[in-house]
Amino acid sequence: MLGFCERCHEMTEYTIRDEKKQKNIKGKSIEYTGKEAYCNECESEIFVSDIRDYNLAMLEKAYREKEGLISVSEIEIILEKYDVGKRPLSLLLGWGEGTLTRYLEGDIPAKQYSDMLKKILDDSNYLKEILEKNKDNITDVAYRRICSALQKNGTETDTSIESEDKIDYVVKYLLANSVDITPLALQKLLYFSQGFYKAFTGEYLFYNNCEAWVHGPVYRSIYYKYKDHGYNPIEEKDYEYGDIKLTAVEKELLDSIVRNFGCYSGKVLEKMTHAEEPWRATRTGLSDNEGSDRIIDKELIAKYFNEIKSKHGMLNTSDIRDYSTDFFNKLYN
Ligand SMILES: [Zn+2]
């Protein structure tokens, strides 16, 4: 790569190196790993605008993580989960109507605003309270859409205060019905569950989006929940599986996922998802070890698993076996 070296006074080849960096933001010291370009002739630093942008993005990410601020993709999940637009939700929260638009474009929210959003993401009862209080701020149509989304999410005013998401039930069911599942394997089983459920029923099993991380598709909230296990299996004492609200159709699909994919290690499953189109397409332009929080578009997943289903002529969920064994044989023989 060529850049202008101030010291050599000409365009020279440069080399990029990773570098630990530190910067103060709002009085807090933030450490992050950035990059720097060095002239191949004289070894002095060279300014490259792409590298500056990259460093800014890494710094911002480190700041959000350190402060526990909500990410852009989590805000997108809120909008999807409650079937609400960014403008109505801003108004509902008593903010300026363009506030969420700015956050979605990358502006960093103040801690207080971020905490409200996180609370809404985790707890639909909290949104329900706000909705009843501020419904005059939004149109009837927007109000009704949120109400029906809340109903779908299973919120009841007078029953449970803490509502669990569908994905939490799916996780419990997968854990309760398999052995030696590591967090890595769990992520892949969730992904296959989502894909095949959509292919067989036309519906998504849960609303959550997954991201195209280095080791395959990852559902972020589940990642945080189990990340302390590292590469060790999640033990029975680590979850309560008494209360699992799933339909017979959902359970049947999950049984087939456990039977046909649960027998492989997390690493084998990772290799499978790496070979599949949705993860690959989403990571276009990234190198193998490059971190990313890009969301794998649900429609990509839907399209891919639909094609798998027709290609293998699958009629019912037990036919998933054809795909998993074929796949394994292709990868390892
Ligand atoms: Zn130079």
C-alpha cells in the first residue's frame, strides 16, 4: 500500500501494525486495539484516513462496552420486537422525534437514555408502563401495533413481572434435551433451529437477530448469558428448565435439531456454519479473524434454509438428518 510519508516527502510503501491505544473520553480512560501505518523506508508513522476511521470506530466500540451502552443492533432489535418505528418510539419516550434516528446512525446515547433503551429491550412490562402513560404522544395506529406486539411477546399486566423471551425457552429446551453443550455449540443449534423452523412453518421461531462473528452466527443476549462457561459445557445447575412455554410443533423441530446437530462438537458446527451462505455473505470483505457485529439478515437465513429443504426434498423435520449427515461427510471425508 502507498501513502504519503511526511519525512521522506514522497509516496512510500507502508506496513500496518496492531497497536494498543489509550484515549480519554468524558474523563474516562479508554483502552483499545487500533492500527497504525509505518513507512517502509524510514519507519515513521504515516497518516491514512481509513486507518483513522477504523481507530475511531474501535475507540467508540471500546467506550460503549466500558460504559455498558446499548449498541445500534440492540436498538434495531427493540424496533423489531415491539413493531415500532424510530420516530414513534422517540416520541413515546418523551424525546425529540429525531433522537433514535441519530442513535441508529451511530451517535452515542447518553448513559441515562441508553439505560432506558436497555430496560425496554429486556423488559416488555417497562415499555407497557410507558405506553399507557404517554400514548397521547403517538398515533392510534402506532399504539395498536405496539399493543399487539406486546401481546405476541406474552406480556400480561397481572401475571409475570419478568417476562422471558421465546429464545430463552428455546435455549432451555435445547439444554435440557442434550448433553455436553458448550456456549459455542448452543449458538449454532439456535441458528439451525431458527433456519429450519422458518423453512418448515414459514414463521421465525424467535425475533432475535444473530451477528456474523468470527466463530459463526451469534445471538448476542445469549452469548452474554453464558459466556463465563468459555469452552466448557453448560451444566444443569446453570439454568432452570421447569418452565418452558413452547408448542408441540416447536418442540418437535427442536428435538430434530438436537438429534441431528447436537451430536457434533461446537467446532464441527462452527465449520458447518462457516461453509453456509448467510454467514459468508454477511462477512464479505472481512478477513477471517476480523471482529464484526454485522447482523445476518433473517431473509438470508430464510432463503438459504428454504433452498436446503427443497434441495433435499425434506417432507418433515426428521428429514433434517439428510442435511446434517451429508454436510458432515462433505466436510470430513
Ligand atoms: Zn518515510
